[in-house]
Amino acid sequence: MVSINKSSDSELRMVKFEFTAGSGHKVALAGSFNDWEQEVIMMEYSETTGRYFCEIALPCGTYEYKLVIDGEWETDPDNQNFAANDFGTLNSVVIVG
């Protein structure tokens, strides 16, 4: 699931990524917004909600991303917006506006 809120900087939006998976995983967010670096944006696990989450500031635009769960690249199961990639698989897509 992706939610978008305005930030104090009028050029940026705070984008919260979250999804449900069992605890005990190493989960990262990688995408066109961070050159697909898989160890830069680590997601936290909330014992309260049972969901992994992170929040990043992004300028308006369209971004492709994937979740990296224990080294495996996965689309966001809560986001039905996809785009084909050069590897013959799909990326999740978020539009920040």
C-alpha cells in the first residue's frame, strides 16, 4: 500500500510504503528514485500492525519500484499498478502528484 502526503517542502511529497508479511525478514525498497539500490532504503517492521513500512520524500512524478525481501525482488502485493521492465518481469508503479 502506498500513501502520499504533502511535506513541509512544497516541491516534495512524503510517500509511505507499507505491506504485510511475516516478521523476521530483511526488507528493502528499491526503485527508480534511488537507482535501484537494494540496501539503501530499509523497511521497518511494526509489531503492532504486522506490516513493514518506510516513508521517503519524493518530488512529483512517476516512479517504478520493487520490494527486496530477503534478497528476492518482488512487486508490491498491495499495489495493482505495474509496468514491464527490461528483465521480462513487472515493477510496481507509484504516481506522486
